[in-house]
Amino acid sequence: MHIQNDPPAYNILMYSHDTYGLGHIRRTMAIANHLRDSRTNVLILTGSPIAGRFQFPQHVDFVRIPGMIKKTNDDYQSLSIRIDQEKALSIRTNIILATAKTFQPHLFIVDKEPLGLKREVLPTLEWLKKSSPSTMTVLGLRDVLDESVVIQNDWREKNVYTYLDQLYGEIWVYGNRNIYDPIEMYKIPEKIHSRVKFTGYIPRKTLSPGTKARVRKRYRILDDDKFILVTTGGGGDGLEVIDHYLVMHDYFPTSLPFKSIIITGPFMPKKVREAFKKRAKKFGIKTLPFHPRMEELMSAADLVISMGGYNTICEILTQQTPALIIPRETPRKEQLIRARRLKSKGLLDFIPWTEVTPQLLREKIFTLFRDQIQYTKNISSFKLSGLDTMLARLTHFKEKDDRYRNRF
């Protein structure tokens, strides 16, 4: 009897620009989970120190490169080992290149930074162009990077516009052009315009109908209770948001008729986390350092209070939960720009970082509760097409790739 060998898989290599937060690795995993199948492998290059805490599905794996922490927009340092920046970057650069040479990807997706952290992906992009020209290279950009003038200056200084033309087959923008248009805002050259694909925002895990009731029951939240979830992502830079929320409880100790859970984030210093836990306990507020299924908590909540990172916004929109955003304004204005644009579409509300007071926070919360049905209606009519668009592009790439197509 003749036994036919399975044909080789289609290999996707993804570079996740991780420094200190959760957003990049969560976004990368959402994409990987949607693109993988029984004949499609996805290998993720990540510096996230908590990548191993997530459950990776079949046909998806990761290569851990040494983590780096962002100090400023241009200053990074090693996360866990005592080694200078140049040596840490050299290790990362060599691992990325060696992985690409060995894995031989059909598709290479680079997250956010066109050249990687401190140009660490550039040698791999140049090697692929020279030695594996059939590999499709894609730059994946979130909807907003920063103020337009900041990105334009940064890209001119780093010669990014030339590299976009020479080294990338496509640019995927994970957003809607009618909300924010990087082609216009970042002055992407006209000869590259046809390569820019607006995928739409990236949806997250859709939950079963009984999830909300099950989660609320687990945390003893009754059907008639108003439940607020407060989360700051990784927690490395969200101290003020949690502090504002607890100060509001100090200011209105008897007139806040809702239940709360605070997710401090795994990167928040332990001493700060413990101090918040002690303060929150006075008001019966539960605090957790990390929750691997944030989408479940968001679906159970009547309101989410958070910073305005891309990942968090996509999770909120997927679960169709009203949100009050307190967007960070340093070191980038990305969250503030996003919050303004999405508020103009009636999808959320926000308070500028420097304008939060206990009175205003309480007022916004009660207004969002009052208008909850309208916000939910607006969100439910907002299509999150990101994953479907990317899957359609992947199908197109497979049909054009002779190395893959001719094996079937």
C-alpha cells in the first residue's frame, strides 16, 4: 500500500515588538491563532517576559529573545540579565536572523517597528530579500503610532520610507481609514500607497452566551449589580488610573452603588500592587495582578475603565462593553489620538490624563451607565474586520507562492 507523505506546511514567522506591555504579544497571538491551520505553522519571535503564561494553540509556537524595557522612545535596557544594550540587541538580532534562516518562512510579518527595535530586524529583512525573494514580507501597523509630525521625523531620520519601498511587499494597517489614515498622517510615499491594506480593527475571542452569567456568579456579582472592571494592561505605567479610581471611592465612600474588580497588571511593582490591594479592600474591591482571559471579565462588566492601548480597545469593542478611557499621553500621544477619534464615532468616552478628578470620574461613570444601551448599539454596528481581511490576504499569498502551491 502506498502511503502519501503530508506536504510541507506554509510557514509564517511573526516578529512581535515587545518591550514591557501586553499589547503586542496579545495582538500577535490573536493574528497567529486566526491564520494557523493544519497546514499553516506560525512561529512568533517575542521578547515578552510572560509569553509562556499564555496557552498557545496547535501549530503556533514562539522563540523567546531576551527582553528589553523602554526607558524613553530611544532608550532601552535589558529586562532580566545584567548586560549592556548593544550586547542584548546583538543577541536578539542574531536569534531573529538565525530563526528566519532555519524556519524559511513563506510569510514574515513584522509588528509596529519597520526595522524592529533598534534596527534589529533589518539584517533579516535584507537577507530575505537577497536569499529568499519569494518570502512575502508584511509590516503590521496599529491604527495610530503617534502624532504625525513625530512619526514623520522619526521615519525620515531612520530612512524608513526607503526601507518600506525596498523591503516590504505589503503594509497592513490594523484600523479603519475613515477613523485614522496613516497614509496621509505619516506622509507615506505615493508609490507605496497600493501596498497599504487597511484590515480594520482586530476582533478578539468571541465568547459563549453563558460566559457573562458564569463570570458574574464566580465573583458574586448579582444580575442587578453594576460591575466596573478597571484594568491598565501590563500595569507598568497605569498607576495613576488605579489611584484615581480609589481616590474617587475615598471622596464618595457611600454614594458609589457598583461593584468593582481591579487588574493591576503583572508588571506593576509588587509593593505598589500590595498597597493598592490594601486600599481597595476597604471598599470591597477585589484586585488581581493578572488574568489570562481578560475578554471574559470584559464581557461580564457593565463598564470598563482603562488606558487606551490598541489591544485593550479591540477587546472592549469585541465584547461590546461601554468604556471610559484615561489615555496615556507620554511618551507617545497614540492613546489620546485614538480615544478622540473613537469618541467622535460614539464608541467610547474619555477623560484627558491631566483632567481627572473624583467628581468628573464619578460623573462620567454615571453618564455611561445611563447611556449604556446607546453605546452598546453603536459598538455592535461597528465591524471588526481585521482577522478576516488578513486571512483573505494569506489565501492570496498562498495562491501566488510557487514553493507552497506546487506541493499540493
